Amino acid sequence: VSYTYLQEIVKSGYSRIPIYSNTRTNIVAMLHIKDLAFIDPDDMIPLVSVLNFYNHALIKVFHDTNLDIVFKEFKKGLAHLGIVIKIKYQEGLDPVYEAIGIVTLEDIIEEIIQAEISDETDIKSPYRDTSNLELSRNINKHHIRQFFDSSSSTIPEITPNMHLTICQFMSTGMDLILI
């Protein structure tokens, strides 16, 4: 897992990344962005090691499966995202499963309630100045990307107030960590 790979994941904006082998239609694993929280890109840990360590459930559903069946599968709590597959037949070859899309728990809930679900990035409120909201999003993305941009010459600065806050939290808000 390199700096470049981490940059691409952060830029994508997704929390779950399907991992494929050879072709994009052959999804073999699911990577959660939180799996990378303690990964040091300098260690160059192979992606397969991260995937094997977390071993997230990969739910595959046929393209003609009823949503109530998929919903029951999601309710088991193993995953909130499924890979939609169909069987691909090729003359002279064995049939293979081919990923043709994804389905999420949010997709199913939207179908049930017949309305779009807005998350925190979709909120449009008359009480907010959307120009400031967009500016704050850009600033936050910029600060986050600084940590993953190996070519960046700027070093994030920790102000004296931030330093004091961190020290206070670590001395009072955390249990003792023994090594």
C-alpha cells in the first residue's frame, strides 16, 4: 500500500472499495477505508496482506435476485454493500460470474421508502450559506490530502493551542497504554 494508492482512495471519496483481480468484472475482495488508518505507506505492506487480515465479507447477488432477499442478507450485519453478478457464457469455455454493478443497503432503503436519502455531504439547508459550506469542504480536503501527498513541500503545522489540547486529552482522556 503506497502513498499513491492511499491518495487515490482518499480522492475517490468512498468508504468501501471493491478490489478486483485481472478485470473489473472479477471482484475478489472489499477494502474499507478505515482498514488503512494504521498503515504506514513507507512500510509498503502488500494489499493482499491487508485484505487477508481484515477478510471482510463479500456478498454477491445475482442480477435477478429480489431486493427483499438482498435486504435480509444485509440485515445479518456482515456487509452493507453487495456485488451484483450475472453468469457470462462464452463458446468453448466454462461459464464465469461477472460483476455488473453494486447494490447498497442505502439503495434498498431508498426503494422501500420511495425517496432519496441525503447524507451529510448532500445536505442543502436554507439556514446555511452554501458558499461557505463548499469552501470549508475544500479546505478540509486540502488538509487531509497534505498527509497523503508525498510530493507536497508543506508540512502541516501544529499550533501551540493544538499541542496543548492534544497533551491535555492524552493525559486525562486516555487510558494508560503499556508497551
